Amino acid sequence: MRLCIGGIVEPGTTLANKTGGWRSFKPEYHYERCTKCGLCELLCPESCVTRGDEGYYEIDYDYCKGCGICAHECPTGTIEMVLEVK
Amino acid sequence: MAELKAELKVVEGSYAVAHAVKTCHPDVIAAYPITPQTHIAENLSQFNADGELGNCEYITVESEFSALSTLIGASATGARTYASTASQGLALMHEALFNAAGMRLPIVMTVANRALSAPLSIWNDQQDSIAQRDAGWIQLYAEDPQEAADMTPQAYKISEDRDVMTPAMICLDGFILTHVYEPVALLEEELTDEFLPPFNPEHILDPKNPETFGAFADPSIYTEFRYMQELGMREALKKIDPVAEEFREIYGRYYGGLLDEYRLDDAEIVLVAMGSIIGTIKDVIDEVRRDGIKAGLLKIRSFRPFPLDAVRKALKNAGIIVTLDKNISIGKCEGALCTEIKAALYNTKLDTPVVGYMLGHGGRDIPKEIIKKIIDEAKKSMKDGITIESTYADLKEEFV
């Protein structure tokens, strides 16, 4: 591999940097409480919450750093932060 | 100085620099006025208002940090960029200086050297640019307004070289050079066009072919990016002399490349300095030589890259070396030139004593008598051995 001066790279290279590995707590959904309000998607600072087929939300664990904002803000307590086990 | 082809005009130093910048056809200028750099920014602003800068975008910013950040973006799009600043302004740019150098953006900036606060001083010394020594910028020091003006197209040519791609600071002493009126050969646009090719970088920010500049580098590759900056500096080291020669061929003026010498061939006492103090030293050398004292001068033009081999060669016959610094590393009680010159001689066969003098800080005048006194002391030290490593030459001890 040859590096380009100036740290110049093609777009999209950060996709390879799976920041999910930084996580120590993992958000998990209990969909029975979910009202599909979408606050978790709106407030996720990493944009790794997306709306699934049935309107429920899902997390991309490759990039979720486990900040817990979604769980903190969820009005119905749908999201629980559980200790990451590796 | 070599023979002058051009007509001389009496102008202020700042005008000479601004005029030189104009002939280089910058695409983007961003500068925030700060004493004693203000007249450079003002003159460029006037050229812009008068339509003399062509398509140049003169961006007025709210701080020096913004000025340099603006140019980082502009330079990455392939624009030739220019800034000027001084003192606190340069200090405010500190973070962005490293970014410009790390992204390998050949921005050229004139630094009107001024002391740093506190206490507040608007007057000249070189603490501001010396404090940015390790930012990764080429640092050139001019002796007079003509040299500062002439360094401008040279700096672009060196910086924009594809093997170099490193930003450059042209340092000239504030007030002493920025505000002096003296005869200057203003750079002819046709000659600059002949001397300086258009800026044509390999990589540019282009929406059609997106790239990221200065991307994240984890520990497995960071060292290599820094080393590549060092390689760029090494290329600059090779190119500063030939570019000065090319400049001589086209414009008929020459000041040395990496360094310059004055009556050095048979000199026993060698003074090493940079900036406007050089003129005073030359006068004193002429005077003491009439009394049979063999004094000579080594003028450092390029402080970064530091011309290690050329300095060693120039100093090999010296009996004693005296460095003159308009800056201090507090806690080491010596100036940057003193440190560098001593370091340059170590690991060689030379065992020449080096004495460092600091003077002219915060705009204190440097009369010829002080240089004479320094040479007298050096003469004594050459015979009896040195008694001090480094000291102030003009300290008023009664005030302390």
C-alpha cells in the first residue's frame, strides 16, 4: 500500500472503520412498548438508526458506539442499554 | 546584490511585498489586519478594489484563524492562495498551520515579525515565527524589502513544486522592513509570468471526483504521513538554491539561496543571524575589518528547511561562532539560531566555540555599538575561552 501525501483519500473510506467496536453498552429494542415515534432515529448522533419494513426501528451495530441517547430519550422505555459481552 | 535590470522606485516595504504578491496572480487572498502587517493587507485590498487582481477573491474574515482556514479550503481546490499576518495573529493560526502543512497545501504567507504578548508589544522581534518552527512550514527570512518582495514568487515556485507541496512563510521584520521607505525594483508582471508557472496540483477538491484531504490516520500510518512531510522539506532544501539562480537569470537579482555569506572566506569571528539585522552587521564587519579584526557573516535565509550541510561547510574555518537571536526559548536562555548552530556542529570534527547573544527583542534598537561590543568579546573569548554560553546583549540589569 502506498499512501498519498496530505492524507488524501477516496470518499467513503471511513465505512471500513467499524466504530461499533468502541461500544461498551448496547441498545436493545423491546418492540412491544414501541409506538414508532421515530425519536431514536432523529436523535442518533451517528445516524445508525433506520426505520424497518414494519415501521419499527433498527440499529446498525457496525457503527453504533453505544452512547445511549436513544435509550435516554425514548418516551416509552422501549430501548434498554445492556452490557456488551465479547 | 547582483546588477539591477529594473527601475527603482521609493515605496514602503509593505507596498513592495503586496505588489510582488499581485504579480504572482493569487486566486484567493484572506488576511486579517494586524500591526505591523496591516499595510500589506491594505495595499492588496486596494489593488483588489482597483480591479488590479484580476479574478482574485479577496475574502475579508473575522480572525486570523478564519483567514488561514479559508485558504486551506481554497488551496485544496487548486487555487493559489496568499495570507499575511504577525504576532498574535500568527499565534491564533497555530492549529491551522499544522493542518495546511499536513494537507500539503502550498499556501504562501508573509509574516511581519513582531513580539508576542504579554507584555503587549507591537514592535519587532522574531519570537512569533520562531515559535511556529515545528508547524511544518518553510520559513524564509528577508534582510530588506526588496528581498522580501523577491522571495514571494520564489516561495510560490518552491512550495508549489509537486515534490515539495509545503506551505511557506516569508518573514520580514515588522516596522523595520514593513514600514521603511526605500528604493525598490517592483516586480514586473511579465517577468513573474515567465518565472512562475501556474499552480497545477495533482489532487484538488472537485465534486466530479470527490476526495478527502487530511483524513484520519490511525497509529499504523500516521508516522508515514509525517515522514512524507519531512521528505517534502528535503525536496525544498534541494530546490531553494536553483530557484534563487533561476530568479537571478530572469530578474537579475540574487541574495544567496539557503544562506548567504559576507566576508566569510578568511573570517575568524563568524556572526550568524537572519532578518534586517544583517545590514547593520555588514556595516560593522566593514568597520572592524579596517582595524584588522577578521569578522564575517553567515546569513541564514532558510530556517526551515534548515540547511545543515551548507551551514557546516560555511562554518568549518571559523575560530569562534556568534549567533544573534531576536527570540528566546525561556528556560533555555538561548535563541533558536544558537540552539540550531550548536546542534549542527555536534557529531562533526569541528569543536568551534559557539556563543549566543539575544538582542533587539520587543523592538529595541540594535545600534552598531552593540554588534561591535559582541565582536570585541568574541575576539577575547577566542583567545581566552568562552565564559558564557548565551546571554542578552542589551539587557538593562538595573530594571530587573
